[in-house]
Amino acid sequence: MIKILLIDSTYPINTRNGRILSSLKKLYGQAADIRVLVWNRDDSAVSIPGFETYAYKEAAPYGNPLVKLLKLKGFGKYIRQINDEFAPDYIIASHWEVLWLSSRAIRKGQQLIYENLDMPTAGNPMVLKLLQAIERSSLKKTAAIIHASRFYPKKYRFFKGKQILLENRPQQAAVAASEASTVSAGRLKVAFIGILRYFDVLKNLVDAAENLPVEILFYGDGPDMGNLKAYTAGKEQVKFYGRYKYEEVSGIYNAVDLIWAVYPSDDYNVKYAISNKFFESMMLNKPAVFAEDTELGKMVLSKGTGFAVNPYDKAAIVRLLQDVSGNKARLTEMNKNISASGEKLYWEDEEQRLRELFS
């Protein structure tokens, strides 16, 4: 029996790690003892059904990276403690800081796997270089990398170990693909679906829709919910629907015309990431808007499967909304391109690649 420990610095664990755990259990069944180690940062009740879970408990508010950084030492000590107790054959370290801590805890004969869901990023170039140096040093003790974006591997050509690509596609059981997509009559319905953050970018979308036949619909919650509600008070064209269950995603996509999936393009990771909104839009046959000057934005433009716009240029966003609302036939043509793209849609299409890490 092989022993695998997946380590995540948050709780609840991110949905991607949930998929990885589900896939490992399906692929290996009783042949593997798979456990999880999390950092319980807000005193939640910890439970991951089907997996024995270790929880490090110390307060560290989400959205405050400095406090988290100052408390990494305690989390690292806990990782070493559990590693000594469980003695896994493989440690899957999710995110660069967990990789760093795990590389300091690894023992002879163990294999360290980097779950690279987001590359290190920082607004300050000197801080970014420091984080990249820490990641690169940690990779010297790493056997393999799981990349979450097709645009990441070219940044890791220096790495000599195994590298596999496992992108953030939805699980087939969660969302069913759609072959057809309708364009609603009346106002163009533009939806943001997910965690409400990056207020300045979302504010630009709201401002650009002013005086246009466009509705802005927000599905989800997040740190900028209060700011957005305050800013849009009295704006009838802006609507909030709050939190949603993932099984409702298909219905949400079918009820709107265009998905807003634009994140700050000056963020180093955003330039190379590929969001789950891309896969959802392809699967549910609904065009989306992504950030200009990113690899994902360039790709959808080249294939005619989506739009790209400068997140910081309000006038450019206005032009895009005017163009699409005045010519909705463009959306229908784009739907045809999406259907003909041949893009793999489901997590299950690629999950067997995980076997390559434990052979």
C-alpha cells in the first residue's frame, strides 16, 4: 500500500485539491492510504469525508498575506510532526509556500510533488524575484510537478523531474455539457460568477455599462461584495444573486449572454493562468471575456472562442459592450466556434495522468 499526504494551507481545501483527492481515491481505492493536512485558520469545524485529516489550528485571516507569512513557522513545524508520524511515501504540496515548508520536512526515500495551482506572484518586482527564488530552491528536492495551466510548463524548463498537466476542468458529475446556447432578447446580460474580488476591475465593468442596454449580474460572494453593493446602490442595471451551489452553474450560464472572467492582467500569475471559467464557458457554450495581454486572452482571440479586453481601460470595455450588445449575432457565431473547438471538457478526461506520479 502506498501512503499519500496532500497538504493545503487553507480550509476548506480549494476545489482543485478536492478533485485530486477524489481522483486518487478512484484510481487507487484500497491500494493507497490517502490523508490530508490543512491549516485551519479561522476555527472552522474540520471534516473532509472519506479522508483522515490533520488540522493545524492557528488564526491567520484570509486576505492578509503578511500575517500568514509570519505564522508559517508554526505550520511548518506541524508539517514535520505529521510527516514523522504518518511517514507518507508521497507528499503533495499545494502552492509554493507549502512546497517550501514540505521541502524542509522531506525525509530520505520520500517523494515530494508540487501541486502548482498558482505560480508565485507579487506586485513588487523584488518580492516576486524572492518568491521565485524560494520556489526554485524548493524544487531541488521535488520529484514532480502537477501544472494547473498549459502556459506554466514553459516557465519550468529548468526543472529536471516529471511534469504533468492537469487543468481546472469541472468534474463531469457536477456540470453537464451544453450543445446549444440561446441569446436573450432585450438587454445584454453580462455575468460575473465566482468570488467577488478585484474591486477596481469590477467597478470598471459597472461604469462601462452605464447608459448602455446592458445588465451586470453578480453571482457569488467575496471580500468586495460590500464595496460593490455600496458603489452600485441605486443602479437598476446591476443585480446581485449571492452565493450559489455548483450544481446551479449550468442554469446560471443558460440565463445570461456573456461571462465576465477578467482578472488583473498586471498580476504575474494571471498572465499565465487558465481559469475554470474558461472551461465552464467552453462546456456550457457561452462566450466569455478574459483579460487582454494574458496567454489565455491571446488564445481565445486566436481561436475565436471568446473576447479579450484591457481590465484597466474603461473606454475599451465600453467599446466591447457596445459592439456585442449592438450585434448579438457575434455571440451566435462564437458559439459555433466553441462547439467546433475540440477542447477537452472534463476533469475525468485527464485524471489518469495522476498515475504517472506514483509508478
